[in-house]
Amino acid sequence: MSATYVFAVTGMHCASCGLLIDETLEDEVPGVQRAETSVRKGRTVVTSDDSLDPAVIAATITAAGYQAVLTPQT
């Protein structure tokens, strides 16, 4: 099964920032199936295995130099 998480991300300044986040998540976090970052919207949408703790995703984004907060699902 998969899960979708949306993170509010701050500290991004250009499209390269978004690409860095996407590539880091997809390449370095086991269980991440897809990451899609919008600098304009200030968010990253991650599809992952449902067993992956979203805190791991947020910590990875933070380690890449940005601030990430999981947004509530509606």
C-alpha cells in the first residue's frame, strides 16, 4: 500500500531547490516512490510506502537545508 504526504517547505529560492529535494528523497529514502516539489506553492508531495514514517521524510528535507512541516490531510 502507499501513502501520500504533503509538506509545507520553506527556504526554497529557485527550481533547483525543488529538484534537489525531489532527488534527495527519491534516491536516499527507502520507500519513497515519488516526490514532487513546487517552489511556487512551497510544498512537497511525497508518495511512499505506508510503512514509512513521515518524520523521516521531514528530517531528510531538513538535512538538505530546508524547513519541512507535515500538513494535515483533509
